[in-house]
Amino acid sequence: MADWHACAALVEKGDPDRFMAVMSCDVAARARLFPLFAFNLEVARAPWMTQEPMIAEMRLQWWRDALAEIAAGGLVRRHEVVTPLALVLTPAQGALLDGLIDARRQDIGREGFASESEFEAYIEATSGNLLYAAALWYGAPDEAAVRDVAYGAGVAHYLVAVPELEARGHRPLVDGRPEAVRALAAAALERLRRGRAAVSPAQSVALRSTWQAEALLKQVTADPGRVARGSLGLSDAGKRARLIWRALRSGV
């Protein structure tokens, strides 16, 4: 129980919007989702905690080793995130998370993505693998539908992060021209809507954290300059209203 609360506290501090989404779910869902999202947060942070590429690689490898221990089914290292994650993770989910860690190696360098397809693969392996792993707890999900929703959400939140990534010396977008940013958001919005139309109600809990994605992508398609200005986002009241609406509808 202490580890579960530690995971919740990590998510609350490091990813407050996702924390709100998980808190709108039932207790059983929280016990699964908080360790998963705390893991994601710690892995996402790892490349940014040092200026030394080798140390960043070692941090990511630590998490891969932890997943390997969980998969082996034997002794697992004692850790506030790894310990509760080991209690709920399946081998299939572990493989998805290993792919997520591998994709995060992209964040170590500053050279940026070589192509649009490379950027898409990064979103698929990070947001896509994370949310598909969550969906596996809730029946047999339509993988394409879940990944469409996850892609839309991943692009939306990546665009929010663009100014900070640029401030850190990275080149986050293959093409940062307004028309290219609008096209990226429009394509992501199309996938998001397609996925939502096809995903089953059973997956709504796993995908609850995507509740802001449509509004964010609409902001970009209306005014792509908001990305560079760092003005993407909803008001606190707007966030709460949308989340409550999604929770009441049991939708994504």
C-alpha cells in the first residue's frame, strides 16, 4: 500500500493531468494505473537527468533490467515503482514497456528526428505502447483503435512540450513551419477520432488520460503558432469539466 501511494505521489507531482485522470477511476484501476504511469514518468525523465549520454543510457538500462527481472518471475529488486509494478504486469505488457524504454533513447541526443516516419514510430512506441499496455488489463482491446487514440494523445502532449524541448537545445519537430505543424495536428486528430469511434467501452478506463487530446489538437489546427508560443492548454476549470464529462460517459 505504501508503494501504491508513492507511485500516486510521483504521478501527482510529475504528471498532474494524468493523476487527475487516474483519480477519476475506481480503486482497482488506480492500483494498476498508478504504478504503470509512475514507471512511464521515471523512464521519460531518465534521459533528461544528466548531460552525459552514457549515464542516461545506464539509467534507461536500469529500467530494462528491472523489467527483465519481472518477466523472469523470480526475485525483483526492491523499489517504490518496480515492486508494485511487478504485482500487476503481464509478460505481454512488459514487452511493450521494454519497447517504450528503447524509444526513449531518442531523447538522449539532440539531433532530432530524421524523418516524419521516425517521429511517428517514436510516438507509437511511447504513447502507443504505454496505453496499449494499460488497455490489456481490460479485455481484448482492438489494438489499432487503442493505438489511434494513443497516437492522437501522444502528438497533442508532445506539441505542448515543444517549447521546453527547444529550450533544452533539442530539435523536436522534423518540420516546424506553421503549415507543417497544422498538418501534423490534423492527422493526429483524425486518428484520435477514428480510434475513439472504434474502441470498446471496456477500454475507457485505460484511455481516460487522453481526455484533453482533442481540445489541444483543435487549438493547433486553428492556430499552429500556439505551439511555438507555448500557449497550448486548457484552463483548470476546462480540464475538470472535460474530465468529469468523460468519466460520466465512461468514454475516452
